[in-house]
Amino acid sequence: MAARRFYRTVCKYLPTLMEMYKLDELTTMKTLQNSVKNIFYQNAHVKDLNKINVMVHKGDEELRLLLRMHKQRHHVITKYVVMHDPWKTKAPPSGFLAQFYASN
């Protein structure tokens, strides 16, 4: 119950956070909502009420820090804005590199 209430609170403050950190240059509201939703789904397996309360408390502290602008923009971008990372998709090595790797 507390987690659902906290999720609604986070969704309520997303437009404010987008404006404060100028995230509309990088992402849309829907993408940011999906990012928050994925964070909640990653912890959906937790059933212990004490653990849930601790996670809600930590999330509430994180939200307060964000609303007070105690975090800089690049922290918010790296943690919550899902961007395409060109380094994660690996291209196959060139012929020269393939031969070099095979020889060692």
C-alpha cells in the first residue's frame, strides 16, 4: 500500500522534476515514467513488509533530494534517463583485430 502511494507521489512530481532539471531536452514524460516504472518492477519480487518500507523510505529521501536540487543534472540523467549508449552495442571486430585476437 505504501509503495503504491509512493509511486503515485513520484508520478505527481515528474513534471516538476522535468522542468527543474530541464530533462525535456533529452527525454519525454512517457519515457521518464517508464523508467520509474521499471525501477519499481525490478523490486516487485520483494514481499517482506520491512524491506518494502525501507525501500519506500529510501525512495522518499531520494525524491526529497531531487526536489531540493541537491543532485546535479548529470546525476539525474545517468540514473533515470534511459539513453541509447553507442558503446553497449558492439560491432564485430575488423579482420585485422579478429586475426590479432586469434593469434594471442
